[in-house]
Amino acid sequence: MIEISTSPTSTTLVISGDLDLAERDQFPEVAARVVGLRRQLVVIDMCKVTFMDSTGAAFLIALADSARKRGGAAVLRGADPRDLFVLEICGALELFRIDQDHSCDDAVPVTDFTAPATT
């Protein structure tokens, strides 16, 4: 699932689940909406991405390319090292700014963690 929100200067996409071939049907519509918003900065929140293949990478590359053509930039926030590796293999990692300071919310808060019992 891809959720889109905007501010006066940026568009933020929050991606949940897989970003792959099975999800490709929604990519053109999402990309058209992002381009139509005409914001300089496109922030792509990948904290909840569970898997990304080359089809998902191509989608992200298209978003970064359209932002660059408008004189803007694309930022990856919360990208897992494996996702960055896919973009690097595609030769496209330099198209993105990587938000190194972002800290994703944990799926399970520390206070809810129960250590396994030992005997």
C-alpha cells in the first residue's frame, strides 16, 4: 500500500508491504499523482517495506527522475540495507538522498517485549 501526503514544499509517500512485480499495477497512477502535485521534494518512507525487487526499484527511480527534472530531489527514509543494495545494483543509488538520521518506529515497542523463559 502506498499513502501520499503533502506539505507546501514536499510530497511524502509511505510505502507498506512489498514493492515488487505484484504491485506494479498501482505504480503509474501513484507516479502520475506525485508528478501532478509538483512539489520540489519527494520523501519516500520505506520503514514498512517488507520486500523490494527490481520492479519496485524502477518505480522509485522514476519518482526520483521526475523530481530531478523539476529541479527537486528524492529522499529515501528508513530504507533497509537490502533495498539500498537493490538500488545500487540498478546503478541508481546516486539519484537519491539517504536520510541517515531517520529512526523508524519499532513494530513492537520495547515495553511489550517479553523475553523467552529460561529453565
